[in-house]
Amino acid sequence: MTHQGREAVAAVWRIESARIVGALARYTGDFALAEDLAQEALAEALVTWPRDGVPRQPAAWLLTVGRRRAIDAFRRRAALDDRYATLAGTLAEGGVLTGGDGTAPVAEQVLWDPDQIDDDVLALIFIACHPVLSRQARLAMTLRVVGGLTSDEIARACLVPTATVQARITRAKKTLGAASVAFAVPPEAERRARLGSVLGVIYLMFTEGSTASSGAELIRVDLAGEALRLARVLSRLMPTEPEVFGVLALLELTAARFPARIGPDGESVLLEQQDRRRWDRSAIQRGRAALAKAAEVGRGLGAYGLQAAIAECHAVAASVPETDWERIVVLYEALGRLAPSPIVELNRAVAVSMARGPAAALPIVDGLAADGALAGSALLPTVRGELLTRLGRAGEARVALGEAVALCGNEREKVVLDRKLRALGE
């Protein structure tokens, strides 16, 4: 039961951590304290569940423990004021039963309000993206608290050392506490000021979910699904912001391909080998509708809208050869001018190779390698190895793909790279 209990804790935490932190922040009014309380509840679950079994409502169990820890914290501070009285009253009204002898609470009767949870998680994102924090701190804090990512996963997603991520999160919590940031979805004017950071975090959450940077799963459906849900909630909250619909379109169109991306044995299936009949046509329709809405409410597509337009080119094509690769190249060129980044340039190189051949794309990739912007990432040597393979330069391709295998943190993707490497050896 020990191993099973720990797996259950990890699974519940991955799915429910943002909701738990959000609910605790609403009850305590203290974001940093809420994150600490949630971690204490997690620590107790790691001890209790393997020993006593997984409760019937594990997320409610964690929330109840967090609430009890909040009361303990207020008691330690001798804070028997209105806030403590309100919190105690909330516990009584919710029907939460606690043992008078200090034993673990019985959390089976807690009522979980999904409508309130939605607001809590969205409020978490806006708080973690508060202007008092640096852009890097906003990103790290939100991916940890809302996305449930570990410091290692955030470090890989942001291409920085793990210690840097941990330091950013620690500083961010202290800054939010010192600024006494209120737990609430901000007024409309403030939402716009934070929107860029919020969209960036939702997009990175989805990116990590759609292609996990580490572990045995290729796709973390729970994380990608949470990002997609938040994008939908945000589109209802801010219906006149074109980039909100651009993000929503991009996520819907990308998620539409999930059913065809994993083979029968869990292996990664490349785009050219995917059975497009398995793509989610409803998601494609929703994505195209969101993209049309982005164009309707804006004065042209923004960075996320352009990426969604690229995803639409794939979604409507019958096959890889029939894809409008020249249009994709043009869209990547526009995206590179609007939001330049090494990843955008690398993706442009892939599109150029499909539209004009690998010889036209290789100089772009070599330029990125010389800049060192993607050092430590498996993406660049993967693309370079593919281009060299298509050019018949097998020896150089083996070196590039060997580097990609060494850098790849996802086990499923590593299998695909190993297969390509062995094919070159043969």
C-alpha cells in the first residue's frame, strides 16, 4: 500500500494543487501562507495515506488539513480576531469534522464548489502575475502554484538552472507577502495590465502538458486540460481581448491532435505518421471559431493568433505533403518580427525545410547553434539531425541525434530519437 499511497498523493496533487491553494488563499487572504499550508497538507498525506489508505475524497482531505493548519497558524500568532472567527465559522458551516484529540480530520463531508474553484484558480494566476514581481518570477511562481510543476520541470521549460527557479519562487512569495497582495481577480483595468503575463503562463502550462519535458508520459493531459480550461474561463472574463482568443484557438487546435500523437504502446507518433482521422474535429471547429473571433475583435492577429493560424494550416491539411508550408513560413516570419525567439526561428527552419528543402533550412539552424540560445535543449540537435539525415550526411546526423538523445528528458521522445539513431547506424 505504501507505493500505491504515494502514487495517489502525487496524482491528486498534480490535478488538484491549484484548486487547493486557491481555496486556502480565499479562506486565509494570504497567498504565500496558502501555498505553505498546501505543502504542509501534502506532507501529511505522504505520511498518512500510505499507512491508512487513500480517503474517498482525497482533494477534500487535503483542503481540510490545510484549513486546520491555517487555524493553528492563527492561534500561534494569537490572532483570535475577526479573520480567525470567520475561518472557524466557515469550517463549522461546511460540516468538516475534526478529532478533538488532534487526530486527522474526517474530510468526507466537505462540499466542493466547482464554480468557486474556477474563480480561485483564475485569481491565483492574476496574483502570481502581479506587477510587483519580475517577469521571470511571475512565470516561475505560476507554473509552480497553478501548474503544479516541479522546480526541475520549470527549469527545463524556461531553460535555466533549477536553483535559479527555486530562488525566484522564494523571492516571489516574500514580495507578495510584503506587498499584502489581496486574493481576488483584479478589476478590469488591472486585468489588462497583467494579461500578457497571464497568457504567457497559460501557454507554458499547456506546452509542458502537451509535450512533457521529463518523465514517462509524452502528454500530461491533466496539465494541458487545465490550461485549456483556464483559457476558456479567461475568454468569458475578457471577451474583447483578441489575444485571449488567440491563445484559446492555439490550445484547442493543438489539443485536437492529442488522440493521434500516442501509439498503442504509448510511443510518440510523429506528425507525418499520425492518423488524421483520429484528430478531434470538434476541437478543431472550436479552435477555428476562436481564431475567427481573435481576428474579429482585434486589428490583426497577435503572436498567439499567428501561432494559432499555423496550427490551423496543419488542422485543415489532408496530409503533410498537402500542407500549405509556404503559408506557414510566411506566418513564422511574421511571428518572428512580432515576438522574436530562438524557438520561433527553429520552427521557421522546419517549415522552410518542408517548403524549400533541407539545404535552405540548415543555415538557419546552424546560426542558432552558433548563438548558443538553445544550449541544453534537445530541440535544436533533433532538428539538425533530421535535416542532416535528409541531406545524406549520415555521420554528422549521428552526432546531432546522439546529442539530442543525451539531452532529451522525456522517455517517450527518447525512444523515437533512439530509433532514428539506430536507423542511421544500419
